Amino acid sequence: MPTVTINGIECEFTKGEMVIEVANRNEIEIPQYCYHAGLSRPAQCRICLGTFEAPNPRNDNKLEPMMGGKLLPTCATEATDGMVVTIESEKAVANQKAVMEFLLINHPLDCPVCDQAGECTLQDYSFKYGRGHSRFTDTKVVSPKKNMSDNVYMYSDRCIMCTRCVRFTDEVTGTKELMVDGRGDKCTIDVFPGMPLENELASNVIDLCPVGSLIDKDFLFNQRVWFLKKSAGIDPLTSSGDNIWVEHNQGRLYRIKPRTNMELNTWWITDEVRYGWKFVHADARLRVPMRREHGVMVEASWSRAYGQAIDTMLGAKAQGKKTALVVSATLTCEEAYSLVKAARMLDESVELFVGPIPVDGEDVEFPNPQHGKPFVQRAQKVPNANGVRRVLDALTQDGGGYKDYETFVRRAGEYGAVMLTANFPSAWVTDELVDALEGTKLILIDTTDSVLCCKAQVVLPSSSFAEKAGSFENCDGVIQHFEQGIPNQHQSKSEGQIGLDLIELAAGGKLVEHAPGFGALIVDEQPGQVPTASDSVLLPRGELFDALVIRERMGDEADGLGVFVREVQMPPAAPFVESDMEMVEL
């Protein structure tokens, strides 16, 4: 393969690659502001300039300076075989210092109150490539703050005019809401009159902004980014399988960010996914198990709630009535498997149904030209319909012995007991379902409060997507594992743990009190932080639910489930960022 030497390191490349792309792939640092792999390359920030030498075929392929020794942008110069690029030459370093000085002329010194502090390339490059002091003594130009949309706020005086946001709306979404307004030091980013920044991918401009100019209103002043921990997640709201980072601290989720996966979501996520996590800490979360006593729902321990759930199913069986298990398509594949195994231990003839699969309109495509295929916002609003169907199909003897949700609603009155799982982020219960369940003894496993909680025999609080690990199969059949982010909130348990607990009790075993790990906990405390006051809660459980262990059992039990062992894609480890600041003991 052809090679190019960058800062003394020889790197292979493919024809058509820019020098900066080769450097980024080989972890060679080149300062960059306007460049982004998902956008066009205007080469306007000028901080990535370097000195170039290339073989001259007219002079026995001897290395000679390109363009007479001029500095050239690495983001817009194509790599050629034998090329030598230096970002550390005297001319290149002088250019970097000059660019940083120009960018900071009107930039306010508000790093202590800026949300971008800690992940700001202007801070980083000022430290690495700047002068360390300012020679500018005149009055700075102050630009106004702007409301760009319901989610995006702009501090115009922090903007360095990299135009990433403008190019994003021009090229990726094709909606063209943003523009460059004015000239010189009065130049600002703005929306066109009457065109707020409201496309379905709009908040990606927050991630694109290399400084603290475009700010997420939802995250504003909530948390310092160096306290946040990242857990690899999967879009829990649609069938896209888009990769995300779940960012959290002290047991609380603070924001969702895109995780690059070039086969699926590339660099982006939808605003629907970015802001769809609020139910995790909502007041409507179910906090403790509930059971019906003398016709009234009362709080109960997990042991009492489990006992009443088992009695409900066994009572229906003793009366010769059928039992139904409705498996929500929001559950992981491993949780679906565990619940089916638990239900069958209580009633081997239990009938299986897939829960509701809501669809909102049609799939929406966005151009995304730098990747070569469009970014798609999925209309199907559950993450694991394919995975749940695959599990139920493999666990029924005739293959396809499960039935759909519409069939369940029509026949719900036939069953003596119904175990219904939900875990939807918003209201999902319809009047039709309420009427269908009238007179049926309901065991509800759900995350948030609903009208069904008043009609059930037993309510078991379940975990949200951020509190569990497992795998989802997206609409294209891609199976991906994701990691748990935060501890279970309040006294909730994952559906998988509920399944294993029921298996333990159905087999005549006994739940045991265990070490903290499933209750309300404050985690990841660090020096300088004040933890929120909270008590640990010890909850009884059977075998500890582990998605990796359950997947091994699935593969051993049925050939149709071996795909969850062979083809599951594991997420990368969360990046560890080591501070370059010297630490001293006081």
C-alpha cells in the first residue's frame, strides 16, 4: 500500500484520503476545528496547516517542498505515496500560535461558567498550541446570546466560525436553517428568519460545536463534564439500533450523546433519542412493589409481591383457566428468555404474546453525503421487536407459536391470569386494553405509573434501559450488547432479575438478602463532590441476573438462539481520559 509520513510516523493510506484522515486514524494529533469526517472540508480555520514534501518524478523522485514550501491545509490536501508532512515545523508552529491568538481576540474568558469546559478543544489547543498570554488590549466585540430552538442556546461571542453547524444543516439534514451573517469581527451564526433550528437531528450541532457556543439547554449548568462517566448504550426508543453513550454521575443520568458506528448511525442520533430518557428519573416512576389487599392496592415487599403473583398464576391454573404472558418489545432478548422460562415453570401451557409495537408515520431519511448512505430515523418505536420475536419463536415447539398484541387484546378476557410487561417511556395504555382486561387478574411489570396499576393484582416496578445490560436486535437484524449505566432506581428490578427470582421461588427455593446493588445507591463519588443523601435498600433476590450468562444458556437450549452468542456485537470500552494536569499533594 502507499504510505505517507506524518510527524516522522509512516502510515498506510488508501487513494483519495486526506492527510488529516490518515493522521486521525493513526492517532497522530493534528489540531483541527472546521474539519469533521461527516462534513465537507472548507479548510477555513487554518490551524491544521503543515509543511509538505513530496517525491519529484522529474528529479529522480527526490523529496522537494510542495508549493514552494507554503503551508498547506492537511484537511484539504490528498495524501500521495512518499509524501512527508510535518505539523511540528517552525512555520507550522508559528501558524498555530497565530491562529489561536486570532481566535481568542474576542473570545470571552468565561471558562469557569462554560458548559463546554473540560471537553473544549479551544481550551486544549490554547494550552498546547497557544502563546499562554494575550497581546490584545482593545475592547472585545460582544455578540448577543440567541435562542436557536427549544433545545439549543447560542453564546455568539464564543463562536470561532468553524461553520460545522451550518454545513450540518446544509449537507446532512438538508434543512438549511443556519447561515453565516455579517462580516469581519461582526460575523455570527444565525437562523434564517422564520426558520428555527427544529429538524429531527438538530441537536447534533451541540456535539459538532468544538467550543462552548452551541449549548444544550437541557444540560445547561447541570454537571461538570469531568465528573460524568460513560456507559455504552443502544437507542432504547426506536428500532434503529443507533449507538449512544449514556453519561451519568452519582447514580443519575444527565445526558445522551451519539457513539460513532459507521455501519449504523455514523456520527449522529435523533433528538428523539437524545431527550427521550426523562422518564428514568420521572416522578411517575414506580418505586416499590404493590399488591391488592382487600380490594385496595398497598405497598408490599418483593417477597410478598412475588408470593401473590405466583398464587395468582397457580390459582388460574387450578381453575382450569389459561395464563398469558405478554412480552414487551422494549425488553432485552435475555429478559424475554428469563420471563418465558419463569412463566412456564408456573404454568407449562402459558400462552405467549408480543407486546404492542407502535409505529409513528414512516421512516425518514437524511442525506448524510459524506457517508454515502442516508441517516434514517425509524418509525417503529420499540428497540427489540425482532429480538423478542426471535426468542419467542425459538421457545415455542412449532416455531411461531406466539401471537401478536392485537390478538391478545381481542382474547384477554379468556385468561384467568395475565403477566403483562411494558417499560415504555410514555403513556401507552389504551381504553381498549383497559376494557379487555376487565375481570382478568393482572400481574403488571412496568416502569411508570398508569391506570393499569389501579386494576392489577400485583405491580412489580421494573428498570429502565439505563439500569440494565443486555442485547437488542434492530430492524435490520443487527444484534448488539449494551452496558448498564446507573443502579436500579428506588426498589426497581430488571425484568430479567424478576424472571430469575420467580424461577427460584417456583422451584421451591428461597430468596436471600444480598449486598447492596439493587436499591437506591449513590455511586462514583469523587473528591470535591457532595453526595446526595440516600439510604441503601437491600432487596431479596435469587440468582443474580447476568446477560452474558443468560445468553450462554440461550445458545445451549435452542439452535435458534445460538445467534445471540455467535453474532452479538459487543460495545467498545468507555474511553479513559487521563488528565495532563500535574497533581500535587497539599
